[in-house]
Amino acid sequence: MEGDFHWSSGGAEQQSILLLTVLYVAFAMFSLIPPQEIRSAGLTLERILSNQLGSESLDFVGYHMRRTALTRLVGMLLPFGYYVMLAVLRPDLLKVQLVYWGFLVSLGVAAAGILLSLYYWKSKWSTHPLASVLGYHGDNWRVVAGSVNVEFRRVDKFTSGPSNNRVIVTESWLVKAGIFTVHVSRLADTCLTLLQSAEVPDSQSDVFRPVQRIAIRVTSVNDAVRDFVVHVPGLEYRDFKSRLPFVQVVNVRGVTVHQTLGERFIVAFAEQVNRNTGYHLPPNTELDSCLGCMVAVPDVKITKQCAPMDDGHCRNCMCRPQWCMTCMARWFASRQDQRNPEGWLSARAPCPNCRSQFCMLDVCRVVDT
């Protein structure tokens, strides 16, 4: 075994091995933590091994036991696969002492991964870490698993994120399904603490658009259940919290949850309308309820003000005030391209009654005379 090794082909050979190493590391990372593009193409472990994993909707707990076991096995096999690649492409590298010992260690890790998977399977999954987690909530982990499975099959649950990093709230349980582990907390024993808010790129959008993500620590009064952290998009936080009516939510750090896109647009719409010239309601004019919500009194009127009457794409609307500010803003937003909200403020929409095109500059506050 040689302690020192000289490349036979100089710097070009070193660069080729380095390139292979970088590509293999990228392959390993994408296998375990696939980005949105790879998930969209269906090139994930869950899709490739779908026959072995079974149905998540029919057997949620069993599915994630098999998923985490297979993911852990793949993660433990990947280092061995790297050294096998080097041995095939450059068998002389095994003469390097550091490479040789790395090969032996990776072989041991791969063997341990296979033995661990067989251990789970032989015990009918009773030795899987998720079985222990479920066992903290009852005398028999299979009974608890049955409860989680039944509630997951119901449609009235909250879910957020891909299958290998998902937050799920059912009637009685809060579940975090991670890459290698699954955390479960009974809602009756749970307390939530808002930790921080961060702006991250929106993986669902074709353009760079930051979205808010809130980190929340989940604590159980059951001492056997370890604390864990879930991440919920700010736009989904209201729905998430609505599923937890009896769970205490602590916000000692003053984390601010942003409004939804629709709520932020309504605020911007109202600010622009308040800057526009008001519409003076003729004397003795009685207004009915808003046609949108049937509750509020109509307080906006569409009157062309963005340009002279014969210029531009907007047209003057002769309809009487029939909509409130909020409903008009929601109507305006609903007629826009939902994939590109950046252009909403400068866009146009048809009048909900006569279909005359108007922009935000044409919406006037109703002013009593």
C-alpha cells in the first residue's frame, strides 16, 4: 500500500477525478433532497420506489416507515457507491492509503445500512424509530398508528410541503415528515412557539419572488416527546392555525406574519383609490347593499380619470355605485394573471356589470354631498 501517490497523467487527470467527485456529490444531494425541478419531473426516491413504499393515503404510518428506512439505506449506500465508481474508473487509486481506508469505511457503513433495514423488516417495523415515537402516545404503537392513518385519510386536514418534508395537521395529531425522521405530537398535549420569520425564494414561481416562511417550535407536555421545529409558509399560516383551535400559540419574539397576497393587494388598491378624485353622490340618492358581499354599503364608483375620455384602453362606466371597496378589489384581482401579481397595479379589468375596461386610477371613493 502506497502512502504517497503520483498522478500518471498530470493535472488533467486530477481535474477529471475532481469533476467526477463534484458530480457524484451533486447526485447524492439531489437524491436525498431533490429540488422542485426534479420533483416536478418525478425523479425522486418516492416515485422511483413507489411500488416498494405502497400508498401513503391508505397506510400513512407504514408508508413513512418504509420511506425513511429506504432513504436512510440509500444515504448509507451512497459513500460506497462513490468508491465503487473510483475503483471502476481508476482502480490504481485504491493503492492510495487514504482512498483504501475510505473504501473500507464506506463498505462497513453500507453493510450496517443493509443490516439495519433487515432489522426493521424482521421485527415487522416494531424496532423502527417511528414506532417508538408513536409508542409515547399509547401502550400500543399500532393502535396509535391506526388513529393517525384514519385521520390522514380524511379530507379536512392541513398539509404543506413535499412528502419528504411535510407538515400535517389532522383532527388530533401534528406530524412532521422529514427526510430521515417523522415527528408526531398529540394536539391535546401540544404548545407552539413562533421562533422566527425568513424570506425564501418561491419554488413554485418561474420568477424570483420571496415568500415568508415561519419557523415554529412544537413542544409537548408529554416529556417523552422531543421538541421539533416545523416550517410553514406565511401565506398558509392562517389555515394552519385555524386547524389548532385549542392549541396555545406563543409569540414572545414578536414574529410578524405577513398578509396573504390578496389581503396585501386590497390594501394597495384602497391606498390608490383614496388618492384618486372622489365621486360626489347626487343628492337624495339611495344605495342598496354591495352586490359582492350583500352586507356593506357601496362606496366606490368607476369613472374614467386615467386619460381623456377618447384616449387609451379604459372606457367610462355609467353604472351607479354598486360595489364596496373590498369586493371591487377582489374582483379586480380575480381578473388578473395569478402567476404575475407584480403587474396587477398597472393592469385593467372589466366592470363587473357593464364590462367597460377600467384601471385602478378610474376607481373613485363615493363622497356624500
